[in-house]
Amino acid sequence: MAFAVGYGIAFIGVLVAYQLSKGKSKKRKCIVWGIALMLAISPFLSFAIGLSYAFIVEDPWATLVMWYLFPIGFIIGLIMLLVGIFKKKEIEKSCSFFN
């Protein structure tokens, strides 16, 4: 049941990322979710999916599917992190008549 640990850590990573990004700007949300996806979600989720798939098809070599899943998740997290870093701050447009 090692795959349950992978699913559990990935779920905890999602909860922590959600708590850290709740009520923040879009820029901060992209940074938090990018880091969480790269460090907590992608490696453990790909590990758990690989083990689950190998258990279902009853072939130990099928765990190598994680070698394909992890880079995809990591690159998506890296893109989210870079978008958050290089995104310009949102300027609130307000009419000075009402201020």
C-alpha cells in the first residue's frame, strides 16, 4: 500500500497550497501553486499512479509510467511559477470621481 502514501502526500500538498493561496492575488496564487506542483504534488502523484497502474496490469515494469508523468507535471508547475514571477502587478482602475 505504498501508493496510498503517495496519494496522501499529494493530497496534503494540495491542501497546503490551497490554504497558502486563499485570498491572495493571482500572481501569488501562480507562484504558490507552481511550487506546490513541482515539489509536493507531481513527484508523489506520479509515484502513486505508477504503482497503481503496475498493480492493475500486474507488471512491475509498468511503474516506469511515472518517468513520463513526473516531467509533465514538473514542467506545468515550472510554467506556473514563471508566469507568477514575471506577471506584472494588476493596477486597480478606479474613477477618481468616486474617491
